[in-house]
Amino acid sequence: MRQSAYSTAVRVWRAIGRRGGSGALLLLGLTGAAAEPASEAPELLAHPAFVGAAAETPPPPWQCWQPQWRPAACDVRMGPEGLVMEAPGRLFAVGGVFQEVQGIRGGQAYRFEAVCRVRHLVSPLGSVLARLTWTRRGRPLHPAGRLARGPWVRDGEARFADVWVAPAGADGARVSLELKWPRGGSVIWQRASLRPAAPPAPRKVKIGTVYLRPRNSTTEKNLARFGAQIDAAGRLGLDLVCLGEGITLVGTGRNYAECAEPIPGPGTRRLGAAARRNHLWVVAGLYEKAGDALYCTAVLLDRQGRLAGKYRKVHLPREEWTQGLRPGGEYPVFDTDFGRIAIQICYDWFFPEPEAIFALKGAEIILAPTWGNTLPDQAGRVRGETVFRVRARDNGVYLVPSVYDGNSMVIDPLGRIRVSSDGREGLFWTEVDLNDRAMLDYVGHWRTLGPRHRRPETYGPLVEPPRLPSE
């Protein structure tokens, strides 16, 4: 059932049209969301369609809001096509309209939709916002509210759609349609809707990670031992399990070249057989021989044991590049039957860019085969455990390191450790709901908010060749 819902969402997203990865990022998590047909549920917004004669103000009960600094306010008026928001000559203007809705019931789900037309906006994702804030006795329950998924833009038309469950104690809601920093562009809102709906279905995934460090072993014994961990994951009904980095090398006394093999090859066939008989997804680190190149690679095997993708380690530490390993140069993401995932390997976690790229491409879970480490902080020094937690929190993703030093763990988008090996050997797992959108205090749901607040036009130094500050 999860597979069918996810596939449907992907087809819808592709039909709408991809926009630099942002559409994928926002659509993921909507899978399984069910709503009553619009004709069967009452409309809660007054004047949901912005039609009528030109006017200087929106139709009541919609009200304009403006920033405290009035020179930064955008213009809001009714026009022939709808509610116009623009700010000629004011690149960083802001403003919008809102409506208070009464009669909200805690625990009830509500479906929000909005349609607008966008013109000449540098970033519709960052500039056009639809927000719902739950209230109790007119006071917001969270200061930031919740941003609706979207906009999905096609031929100038932009759409928002989302389903939220009102929290306990909510008796009202504030719906806000906003324009932020148009930079010469504009938006024309045409209609908005808020209706009772069926609650969104959870998208639960059982994720496992392995802590296992073979010693005085061989490649064959390693594959057998890690295969046994896949079997254990199968008995538990897991959907996904992460193994460590270089599992054909660790504890064998061999070198990179001696362990390298083509991909697909003997290692992927052996691991693939385990994935197939247990009907789960597997991520495992291997060493890849490709022509005259040697890579540190992690493979993704699907429920049928097939090679679904691979990631070549991009950032190489001294002990790898001095032995001739070649770096990868791409950050692929992979669609599964439960969501979108990505893979990074060990030294990659020292750099914030990989996770940021994966998240912008829509990854919800990042698997991290890692030699070391996730050791806890010591003597005031930040070590691996904290960095992994920060990477998860920074990007609103689940991060799943499988390590040889420290603890293998599953970390959630708020940076909380959901499960840890805690010094023990074996398989450790937890069940998560990828449709859960936990809120940060004051800020809101970071995965929805973060991409909208990015300023890529200011990040030029990140893509320039490295040089000394004195140059």
C-alpha cells in the first residue's frame, strides 16, 4: 500500500513539472494523505475566490497585513484576475492578507488548497507563501504556524495543497497568503480553500542500523556475518537496514585494491540474495573497481536484491587518496517504495554540503556507512555523535550511521537519537513516520521552512576553488 501511494505521488509530481528539486522536497510526505472530495465537505473560508471588480482592499473578512516598517510593505489590491501582490521598485517588500476561521475542532484534519499565478519571481518557493496558524481564543498556538506544501508551478500557475490535523485545544485558525521579497515579480491569488478532511495516513518505515566490527576475519566471513544481520532485519520485518563502510575489508588485513571488485559483482550478488530473501532494502559499503579507477562506494539493493543505485564517496581522507582512491563527484538520491533516500560515506560527514544537497534533492533519510566515528563529546570537544545530530537537525532528515567506532544509531530530524547500539554489537532499529512534521520551537517545521529561507545568491564562496585567506 505504501508503494502504491508513493508511486502515485511521484507521478503527480512529475506531471506538475520539476523545479530544481524543490517540488520533490515538498511533495514527499504528502503520500497517503486522504481528503474528502471538495463537494462533500463545507468550505470554511469566506470569499474563497478572489473575483470581482478592482478595489483597493481585499473582500472582507480578508484583511491586509503589513510590516512594521511601512516602506517595506508590498501593494495589495483586487484586480480583474484576482488578488494582486506586488512592489514595483522595492525588491525586498513583504505583505499579504489573512482571514480568521472559527469553529476549528482539535483532532480534526483539514485540507488546505490555494491557487495563484506568479510572474517574474526569482524564487516562487521562497517568495509565495501560504500559512495556517492554529489558534485558541484568538491566540496562536505556535508563533510560526505551518507553511503549506507548494507552490508547484506550471505555465505560470502555482498550486498549494496540504492536510493538517488541528492540535488539542485549537478552536480557530488563521489563514495567511503572503508575498516575500518579490524582486521585481508579483503574485495574483485566485482562490483558497479550507475544508474538513480525513486525516493523512502515516507513512511508517522500520529502519535498522548495524554495529559489527569483524576482527581476524576474511572477506567471505564478513559477507556471511553481515548477511546474518540482514536476515535478522528480515525476521523483524524491517524496511531498510544500513551496514558499515568497506565491509569486505574491515578486519581482514587486506588493502583497498585487494578487496575491490566491479559493481555489480560478487559482493552485491551475495548481499542482494540476503536482501531478496528478506524483502528489504540494504545499504552497504564496498570498494569498487571501475576500469583503472578505485572508489570507496556504497550500494543500494532493493527488496528483490537488485542493484538500485550506488554512491561514490566524494570527500577522501589522507589514508585513502594517498593509496590511489579516486573521489566521486555526484550526490544521487533514490526513490524507494516508502520515500526518497540518499547515501553518504564516513569522511563526508565532516562537510555540511552533502546533507544540504541531498535534502534539497528531496532525501528524507540519509544512510551513512562510516568507519568512524560517532563517539560522544569529550573534554569539551565536539565529536561525531554531535556532528551527526546537527547534520540531521540542519536539514530536517533522518540520519542513519552504521559505524565501527562509537555507536550505530538512527537520528531524527530534530537531532534526537531514536535508537543507539550503546556499545553493543548487533542490529538496532526503530519505526518512524515520514509524514510526521515535528515543529521546532518558535521556528516551525524546518524541512518546510529551511529551503524557503535559503539565500543561494549569497553563497558564491562555497563554489569557488579553495584558496588561502591572504590570497
